[in-house]
Amino acid sequence: MTALGTLAKNLKIGVVGFFHETNTFAPGKTELESFRAEWTEGREPFFEKYEGTRTSMGGAIDAARAEGVELVPGLYTQATPGGTVADETFKSIATTLCDSVDPTVDGLLVILHGAMACETIHDPEGELLRLLRRKLGRELPFAITLDLHGNVSDEMVDLADIVVGYDTYPHVDVYERAVEAVRLLVRTIRKQIRPVRRLVRPGLLVAAQAMLTDAGPMKRLMDFAFRIETAPGIVNVSVFGGFPYADVPDAGMSFVVTADGDGALADRYARELAELAWSMRDEFEVRLVPPAEAVGQAARELSGPVVLAEGSDNVGGGAPADGTHLLPYLMKIDRKSLIVIRDPEAARAAAQIGVGGAFRGEIGGKSDDLHGKPVFVEGTVRTLFDGKYRHIGPYMTGQRADMGLTAVVETGPVTVILTERRVPPWDPGHVRSVGLDPRRFHIIVAKSAIAWKTAFGDVATRAIDVDTPGCCAANLHRFAYRNVRRPVYPLDPAASPSF
């Protein structure tokens, strides 16, 4: 078809998604049931669930409408970050997803995370794109969106025409990046651009706590990337901090630069970004405070809330959310404190007792030996809740969340929210949905590295990164890596640049 014919045709854009951030050090496996909680197939369910939301899916809907193209949804599914995805789960979902794509579409948007990992498949997203190419052919334009924490493989970049990563952490631009991806995809279909991509890795593993994009070394990288995007011939620049808790060969920081028909230009800028990142490698070190000292510092602050960021039990990084390392210290001080712990057994026990009843029992520390031991508490059940709410903050506004059966238990000055399911503290609704105002607490424990800022950043007077054991610990030397491409800094202090 000629370019003029493509412009005149009523274009159809397919959209599918398979989204999971996999922590291979986390306990347990992620099975098919975990994805069923967020699963839509076909146009009506997709539009009903995501239209009007500030999600990637909502961005795809709005961008298609703005571009005057028809959006044809297939399967979209996601699961809360967690342990290794079972091979059979991946194969089942991948087959269903490929079957769900309308073969008559003119282009395809694939919403991915970039850090999924399976039992024996280290690059499942690359494999998914290969399967989609087998069905749809090599010539059909593909666009993919990836999380800033994606571990980007050569196959992902080779099999997608357009690669768009988030620009922010916390991730408050997922909607905008999907809009950008759709617009670039349409321009590609209409032959207004001829995208060529280059991927460069500097050889760095970076903890999530060092990836805040509005300060420090990541801001310098992002600012440089934004300047590159204004250069003639550049289509997109994506900075990926990587996800160090997936033990796969491609784990780590990377850069993807897309140019309009000029591979040498894309390669040059990608290498300049890698050189800048390597020059700042020591700046990505995270300074942590031991738990007793962290609680003591928070208690001495004149005003709060002080956020104790327990990134080692980061729900958004796949951790079990039942870490108890901080709870005993909180119970020893006379400061109004708040902590959320996932403990289905304790939540059910509280529900049986009922509001106003006396709760006595052990909570937390039940997933493994890494995240602490169960802690005995005595208190009063204050609230019972079904756990369902919608995001009201800047991250994925309108997205539905479900903590499952939820109980609020007060034990002395400590308020514990017991949840049946793991839900990251990405939104104020995480606390406000159970009738609690975060501003009324002097200390808030956030099981998160950075993303807690979209829930409590506007009220926190101070934040302290706490050094506790866990499957998302900022000290990467705690982990026994077997598959990561070596040498890599900081695991290998004498490593040289890999680009």
C-alpha cells in the first residue's frame, strides 16, 4: 500500500499486555491465579475497566481516539510483583494472548514490564514478542511500553519497532508513555518515520532506592535523555534503571535510543548515556540506617509523619509484605505509628473477633525466614473492610486495587493494617480506604523503595531508608547471583565498562 493509501485507510491498532515484575529471590511462585485478578479480553471489558483511567491502557484508548484510529484490544493481564513466574503459567497466558490478537490490525501495542522472569525462561517478554511475530509477521509495526525497571534484552529491542520506557520513578507518567507509543506507532504505520533502535548497557546493577528521577544521578541521566530527544533525527530516548532482583542475564541498567533511519546516530547517543552512567556509578550507592536507629531518629523528630521506607520488603518489587523487623521497635516507643502487614490468617482472625473485640495473636513473618519472625500483639479490632478501592493519587489514577479482607488493629500506639493480599503503597487509598488519615501518625512504615512518595510524599516531613533483610534489599551483595552477566558493578568493584 502506498503512503497515501495508508493515510486514507481507517487504521486498526491492536493492544495486548502481559505485565509482571518478577523477583527471583522472593518466596513462592507466581501462578495463573495471580493474573486472574487483572484480566480482560476484548473491547468491551477493556474499555469498561480502563477508559478514563490514567493507566497505560487508558492512555492507549485516548491516544487511539485522538489519532482517529480504531483500538482493538485483545488480552491484557497483570499480577502484583512477586516470585518467579511458573513456566506453564507463562506458556498458557502467552498462547491465549497471541490467539486474542486480531490478525487484520495494522499495528500492535504490547504493554509489558520488562523484568518478567520464569523458571527456565530468562527473557519471557522477548519470547512473547517472538511468538507474536510468528503469528503476525516481521513487517507489522510493533510498539512496546516498558517500566523504568525493565531488564531490556536484545530480542525485545530487535522485535519491536518502537520502544518507550517510563520517564519517572515513582511512575506517574505511564499514561503519557502509552500515548507516546501509540502516536509513534501510527507515524510508523503511515511511513512518516522509519525507526531504528540501539541498546547499550553500561554494566551497572542499581538498587531501586537510587532510581528516584527528580534528584540525584537518575535525574542527571533523564535530563540528558530529554536533551537528546530534542536533537534532529531522534524519535525516542528511554532510560532503564533495571531490576536487580531478577537474576537473569540482562539484569541492570540500559538505554534504548530510537532514531529516524539513522542507526549510527542512535548508537552514538546511547553510548553517551552509558558513559555518563558509568562516570556516576559510585553515586548510585544507597545509604541505609539500621532499624533500631531508624525508629529512634523518627521518634526524636518534632513533627511527622516520618516515613520509614523499608525497601527490603518492597511489595512493588515482589516482596511478601509481611516483614516484621521494625514492628518490635515501634511497640517500644510512645509515638503514634502505622504499619501495613499482609497476613491472611490474622486478618481472618480479626474478622471473626469483630469490631471492638480484643485481638491476641502472632502477626507477620510467616512467608520465609528472611523477612522476620511472627510478632505477638494484643490490641483492639477497630475496622473491618473488604479491601477494595480506586487510586485517588497521581499514580495510575482510577486504577482498581484490592487488598482482600482487611482489618485495622490498634496495639498501644501502633496501628496495624492487616491485609489478605499484597498491595503496594502506591496510593493514598492504601490507608485512607480504611478510614485512616496518614497525617495523624508520627511514623509510617512504607514497604516500598521510592513509589511510596505517590501515597505519602505530600505529607511526609522526613524519610529514612531502613536497612533490614529482605528480597528487595538495597545492599545487592546480600544476593547470590547465578545468571547475571558478569562482570557488573558493584558486584565486581574492578569491573570495566561493558559498552
